[in-house]
Amino acid sequence: MNIYIIGIGLIGGSMALDLQSHFKEATFFGIDSSESNLEEAIQLEIIQEKATFEDLVNSDLVIVSVPVDVGLVILPEILDKINDNTLVIDAGSTKFPICEVVANHERRRNFLATHPIAGTEYSGPKAAIKELFKGKTNIICEVEKTAYKQQEMALDLFQKLGMRIRYMDPKSHDKHIAYVSHLSHISSFMLGKTVIEKEKNERDIFDMAGSGFESTVRLAKSSPAMWTPIFKQNKTNIIETLDEYISNLSQFKELLESENYDEVFNEMQNTNRIKEILK
């Protein structure tokens, strides 16, 4: 089995590490715009060999884990290069644009649009870890447009990774993910920005930062190169979520200004039920 990882970072690298234990005879190839990433991935034994797009004709499985703007450019080319039996999956955080760009490709049936809801704030080959996907949800979009043989192969892979499967249409995915992922990243970035701008003495920040601040601002360490294209592609949905979020923040501010602490309490108590939702 020849497995090609395009984009050797947290997601692609972690998939490779887990799949190695299930496909011991497989050869893992890497394709990346960064030569240093490829060298590092070989040293970390994430992949065995470097490859190019021309080699994809020999592939059984291609995992595309690149920034979403890059994915739009290279996915049609990947489908041009593969053979008729190859399965191609992507792991992008936006699904409608990627499904749209290959909608009429002659090898659309070889592609499965997926979004594993897993990750950390780190990037690059060193960020890859084993069992990243265990117990996590994987969103699959437009499964009916993928050939049955490739569907079976993909579901077997996801089972080996320990993932739960959820099916969703691309537009619904992008709308929902704007709330539960994209908004939280923006909030984290802007919280970090607010504190840094206010507290010019960085030592004070680090000395006073507790676990609450650290956990809330953790996502601000994420790669801007990855997240800017996501915000661009999902702009309409994100703006809608920001309008609602800003409205709630403004309302909370007004409650404090009017010293309506009973309602401040109620606002927090009503939101406390998220503990049950996320249990």
C-alpha cells in the first residue's frame, strides 16, 4: 500500500503515525512545499520517502492536509494525477469551497471530503502525535458522491483511527463550524491582542496569568498562515457569528454598567448548562 501525505504537519503527520501501526507493510510518502518539513518528517519517521505529484499515479491513499486556500488549488491537480482506484481525502476546516471546486471533476468519485475535529495549537511535523483522533468526531460531506469502494476504504481507515463519524452537507458544516471552532479561535486571538496591548510589560502578563487565561488564550498560538484562509473562505458565516457574539458582549457590558448583578448571575447560570451539553 502506498500512502501519500500532502502537507506534513499536525493532522497529516498524526494520521501517518497512527496508520503505520495498522499498515505495517505500507510505504508512507511525503509531499510538502517545505523541504525542511520533509527532512524533519523523515527523521521523525512520519514518512519514509519524499515524493512529487507525478508519483501519485502509484498511490492507494492520498491525505491532503494543507491550508484550505492551497487545497483549492492543488486538489484538482491531485485528482488529475491519481489512478482510478486511489482514495483521496482532505482534512480542511471549510468544506463547501473544496466540494465546489471538484464538483465536476471526472475523478470526483475518488474524493471524500472530511473534517476531523481534532488538533492542537501547534503546527509542523514535530506537532504530530499518536492517537490524536481517538474518540474524536470526523465530519464527512457529500458521501454519496464518492464511489462505494472508496467509501469502504475510508470508513475502515477512520475506524482504525478510532473516530466517530457524522454526515453533513458542506454548507451546514461551514455554518456550524463557524460557531464551535472559528469563533473560538477569533476570540482567543483577540483576547491575546487585548491583553498584550494593555499590558506592555510582558513579565506582568506571565506572572499573573492563571490557568483560566492560559486555557482561554491557548488557541492564539495557532498558525495565522492556516487560519487566515479559513476566515476568508468562511467569511459570511463567521461575520454572522461575530455579530451575535458582539451583541452578547455588549449586553453583558450594559448589565455591568447598570449594576444589574442579578441578571449577570442569571446570564452565567443559564450558560452553565453547557457543562451538560459537552459532557
